Amino acid sequence: MVLGSMAPRRRWLLLGLAALAVVALIAAGTVVITRLTGDNKPGGAPVAGSPTPSPVGTPTPSPSGPPPGADITGPLNLLLVGVDTRVSVPGWEPHSDAVLVLHVPKGLDRAYLFSLPRDLLVDIPAFPKAGYKGGKTKLTHAMSFGSRVPGKPKQPSTAQGYELLRSTVSGYTGLRIDAGAVLTFNGFDRLVNALGGVDIYIDQRVESLHRRPDGKYRESAPGGYKGPQQVYEKGEMHLNGWQALDYARQRYITGGDYARQRHQQQLIRAMTRKILDEGLAKQPERVDQVVSALGDTLVYVGGRRIVDIAYALSGLPENRFTLVGLPGSGVGKGSAYRGEQLTTEGRTFLTELRAGRADAYLAAHPKLVVKN
């Protein structure tokens, strides 16, 4: 992956990139459906992101056999991770700047997407493969601690880091993680542009820390940046690729990181709605164009093939896709800040989710549902 002209010390917050996993699964699902129903032309592009040496290939319909993923009935939990990588810095360890969980209950007829704060204080288990002894610290460090390869200090493994992050998230939420995706920066704006941009409701005024109104990067200066800023005013707005990513990155705004998580989830829903509204299942060439835009920005990690999970989720109604914002607060004060913790209301949601009572809990706590 190449980050182009980005300065090596510039901190890229990749929260908006988690949208790629949801979009990839839905887009891949439409590819599978069109190919199984015989509506596709031969020679289509393969689904991006398969971790196995063998290609995903084109599913071959069988007169007697079930379609791929037909045996997946749920519940299903997907871990979606956006990583902070600085490939220009030798040995830079990936940090998880976006951690989202997509929970699909048994029956696969609805889904809940929630974010965990990057600075959430968690118990990270021991991970002998990386020489990590375990400890209580910020969630973002699980990926970096797990990525360390003994004897190869300048060759961290993102896939190995995901293993420790997965164990950490599973231990905290009590959810078994069935599959996941690790997403990097390169290509996100190309994906949004391949969709023709996205329409989203901006729920608060957001000033960009990084971009000018023309899309160019602001000049770095002592203590921050200088020059005119791109501003996203409250109201309906059509975002192109760089605008969508830039909007999803901003956390030095009213509401801080929790507002950023909300904006990220809204972007995911906007992208999902765009794919569904365009009826991509009937446009295989268009689907291939969108999926191929992912390139190597998506690394899929899971026990089942992405086409299996995508097909299983292909019938998920868009109006049953619920975004959940988990409230939290800081631990410590000033220079003694240690991280974040979820409130009792947020932690209880996880308990009710596991018990299959999420709808009732959200009805009683409507402020947890992310609107717009």
C-alpha cells in the first residue's frame, strides 16, 4: 500500500474506512446472487479481500446443492477494523483507530452496528505468539501489541495483530467473532467516487482539521495546521470521496470521539443505502467496478469465505440496519487521563444484545439509536 504524498508523521485517523467492510459484504453478496441466477456475464472481477491462497472464483450453481452460505443462519458477529498505518516508517505497528462490531441475530433479518472507543480501557489477554504478557490498557494498542513478530522488529503483521484485537473485543463484549475485515487508507475515496458519491445528513457543523475547501491538505504549523478549512454545514449534503473520508475523521468537534463514531456510522448507512437503492444486483458490471475499487485496502479475516457471508446477508433489509451509539466517559483527569469507559447504559446494551433483547432495550433507551 502506498499513501501517496502524505507526510510520514501526519496522524491519519481511519474511522471512515470501516464502511468498506459493510459495503464489500453487500456488494459481494450482489455479485454472488447475480452469478448464481445466471444474470452475469463471464469474466467478472473476483471479490476483493479473500485471505486464502485460492481465488474466490465464480460460484457454480448446482442443481442439487445449496447456494454458498445457505447454512449460515446466525447469530453472526463481524469485527470491522480501520487501522492507522504509516508504511513510510519502518517497523510502524498498526493501531486500530476504528473498531466496529456488526451483530446479526439468528434469522439474519436485522443487524446492529456499534463502535467501541479506540481509547476504551480493556483487559488485553496474553498473546505468546507476539511475546505479549497481557495487561489493562487502551483498546487501540491490542492491534499493535499483537502485530509484533519476535525476531522481526521491522516486519509487524497486521493479520496477527487482528488476532489479539479479536480476542480482546470478544472478551469485552462477550460476543463470538465469526469473521472480520481490516481496512487501510488507500482507495477509500476511489470507492466512494465509484459509487458516485454519497448523500448524508450532516447533524452538526464540522470544521476540517486537515483539508482546505478545494480538497488540498492544509499546511502543518507549530501546534497544528494553518490556512482555510473545509467546513461541513448542518443539513443534507452530497459528499465525494475525499469529503466523506475527511468528514468521518474529525474528532476535535462538539462531542469529540463519540460524535466521530456517530458520523462514521451514518456514513456506513449512507453508503449501504446507495448500493441498495441503485439495485446493484441487476448491474453485475457496476458491482464489479465498485468491488474492484477496494483493491488491497480490504483484508478479509474469517473462517468462512466472504462470498458465503455476503450471500447470507444479502437479504438483510436496509430498514432493519440499526446504528447504535454507546455512551462513555473519560477515566482520569488532565495529565492523568487513562482512557475511556462505557457508561452503565452502554454496557447493559451489550448484555441485552447477547440475550436477544436488543430491540426492547433500544425502545426503552431511544437515545442510543443513531438517527439520520
